Amino acid sequence: MASARAGDRDAYALLVARYGALAHRTAYLLGAGDDAEDVVQEAFVKAYRALPTFRDGAPFRPWLLRIVANETSNLHRSTRRRRTLELRLVEPDIDPVVPEQVAVSAATRAAVLAAVNTLPDRDRQVLTCRYFLDLTEAETAEVLAWPRGSVKSRLSRAIVKLRRVLPAGLAREVAGD
């Protein structure tokens, strides 16, 4: 990170390679749809320009994802239309030590994504960050520029709304019943 901040383009290229897929998935899940590639490119350009303002010792991932989230919001504002979230996802990174991730079927994932797509933007954003991108509450708060308490309360309300729009059997599965 220090090399990239010092202007080393090769070091920054490594950061782009490392976080590019995650940034693309984030933009896509936050509603950029087919424009995700453009959002990510703009986010990486802005991140590069803002490297001098990056705090030493701060984690890069939430900082970058915050820029991606802002660029996605800019896209929504500029187009004044809401794009539907397609049911195409980059396969989730499956940690072989966490078999629970393997247990979620593709059909269940597709049904949950379709239900999430029907929710208002803020609900979709908080659910996406916490559950699809597996960010912590603190990282979600940083990415969405919300207080941590707002993340907790909005997440709780979003889960209730999600359960209402899911089919009954799937709602019980998501609820852990």
C-alpha cells in the first residue's frame, strides 16, 4: 500500500488485480447492473487520485468499496432509473474450511436474490454488504457511510421485509427455523 501511495503504478496495479472482482461484484449487487464495469473503472481511477488522502494503517478494502458504493449511487442519480438486479453472480469465494457456504443451493441463492431485488435501495444495500459480500457491520457502515447503529437497525428491518417477500418455506430457511 505504501508503494502505491508513493506513486508506484505497478503496486497499484496489484491492488486493482486483487480487489477488481470484489469491486465489480459490489457494484453489480448494489444495482449498477450492466454498468458495473464502468462504475468499477471510475472507482479505481478516483481511488488512485485519492491515495494521498488515504489514512496510514486504514484497511484498503472498505475504503475502496465505499468509493464503489458512491460511484454506484452516482450512476443511480445520473440515470434516474432503477436497474433490476440480474441473477448472475460471480461464484462466491468458498473457503474450504467453511462448509456452510457450500450448503446454500443455487436455486435458493437465486430466489433470495430475486426477493432482495424487490426491496428498496437501502435495504438491498445493507443486505448485499452484510450477506452477499460478507462484510462486517463496521465495514458495511464504512462502505455505506452510515453510523454502525444504523447498519444494525436497517439490517434488522431489511431482514423482516425480506422474509415477507420470500416464499414461506424459504423464509423459514432464511430465518433459521
